[in-house]
Amino acid sequence: KKINLAVVGATGMVGRTFLKVLEERDFPYENLYCFSSKRSAGTTVTVKGKDYVVQELTESSFDQDIDIALFSAGGDISLKFAPIAASKGVIVIDNSSAWRMDPEVPLVVPEVNPEALKNHKNIIANPNCSTIQAVVALKPLYDQYGIKRIVYSTYQAVSGSGVKGMKDLEEGLKGNDIMGCYAHPIAQNCLPHIDVFLENGYTKEEMKMVNETKKILSDDTLKITATAVRVPVFYSHSESINVELCKPFEIADIFELMKNAEGLILQDDVANNVYPLAKVAADTDPVYVGRIRRDESVNNGLNLWVVADNIRKGAATNTIQIAETLIKMM
Ligand code: 2RA
């Protein structure tokens, strides 16, 4: 079944990756509409050999015959335009955090909770990149053993904060003077500060991981804490995940489970220095897991190292996989 697809934020980092992944996956669209802010409107993008002039997003943009709209244009645009699109029968899949915790809005990773799509009301939220890769690795463990507690420590690429983040690192790596450190703090630094600080001393990024994990796994009893750190890496987020399962396990069974889990690639052979790496994961769609080992300090404790491209599986590809799943349900 071919559908009419819109991409909102088509000229941004995720927007451009939408177009690239749509082409790679030969996504079944009949017509494609690309929208952006007034500033970027008029530019031309090419998808599957065809040129599209990017149009300025307006309140009448969804009066055309559009079935699904992929949004990656920031929370304010989503808050304003997603309801307009939804009211005209368009199914919106939004990358911003604006709708993620709304009880009426499914928060979906297709390998983890596709069933949540059944009762959407035309707005569906794509989770935060750091949450997506974590739940893909945790889902098989959750189903097989149950989970009591999760400790997230993340090492996040600068592309997570867009072009500005990339520039900061590029500039910072040029000048190794101490002033450079203050002008571009990410260079040669690990910054324990992603997004803004909240009353409880956590950052918004850390609380997104806590709250979104509970919603995606539909389990508010999960005990979760997170520390999200920005590191001088351009693409791919890396995460150390310590998890307390509810039942005893054999490490060999965990390897087997991870090897066969959907959306996961097991890279774990420390005798040969084989473990997931950001540069290997960059520009690919799987979630990579390795360094699997028992945490002897607690009952049924397990440590994992999980890596994925934050712009692809963390944003564009997961959104497109949600759209592909919706089409199958149509
Ligand atoms: C970041 N996960 O890495 C956040 C938003 N993309 O900055």
C-alpha cells in the first residue's frame, strides 16, 4: 500500500536523515511533501532521484492529501502543528519530547512495544534517542527475567545537540588552549550536563530516560536512575547499563538471548577486544550490545554496554520503522 508522506523539518539534521533512510528502505510513498521553517523554505532536496522544493510549514500545509507526517522540527512546532495535522486525519509521528508523556500518545519502539500503536489518536511520539537504544537491549531481559532496577550511565555524541554541538567539538578540537576549553567546553571534556537541570538535581535528559523507559515497558514499579554525559564523539551514543533482574540467570543464556533479539547485534568477545564502538555503529540502524557480565555486588545483577547511532536508530530510522508498522496495520 502506498501512502502520501510529509516530512516536517526536512532540512534539519534528523530531517535530512529521514530523507536518506526513506530512500535506503525504499519507503512506499506515492507523494512526498517536505516542509521547513520560512528561513529554509525554497531549498531543493532530492529523494529517490526526484527533486522536491521544501515548502514553508503553515496551518494549511495539511489540507493536501497526506496520510502520515514525520516531525522533527522542535517541540514548539510539534505542539502547534501536530494537533492541526491530526485534526485533518494525518497520523503524526513526532521526534520532539512535546507529546511523549501525554497519556493519549503512544511512545513507541517497534521492536519493543508495537502493540501501543493500536490505540493512537493520530499523534505518536518517538522516544528520546538514549531511551530507544536502551529499551531495545532491555526488552528481551524484561520479558524473560523481569527487571527490578536499572542504572543508566550514558556517553552521548555531540550530534545529539544538533549542528551547534558538532561545531562546538570541531572548533574545540582545533584549539587546544585552555581558553578553548571555556569557549568550547566539550573539547577534551566529559560534560555531565545534557539539557537543563531540574529541581531534583537531575537533568531533563536523565529524567527522560527514567520516565520514558517506564512508559515504553508499561511498568511504573521499575526503579531507575540515570546519569547522562556529553562526550567528545560526533555520532552514536554509548551506554553502560546496570540492571537487576527479578530471576536468577546463566550468563550463557543471556548471550543466547541477546544474539537472537530483534534489532540487536551482539558484539562480545573481549579476548579479541570485540565490543560495541560508536564509530562502528555510526550511520547504521542496529543497536549493538556487549561487555555482558554478571554484577556480583547484587542478586541477579547484570552489566551491559549498549551503542547505537543516535540520529538513525535514535531518531530517523525508529520514526520510519513506526510508519512502516502503521502501514502494515492499515
Ligand atoms: C541529546 N538525546 O543527545 C538528546 C536530544 N537529542 O542531546
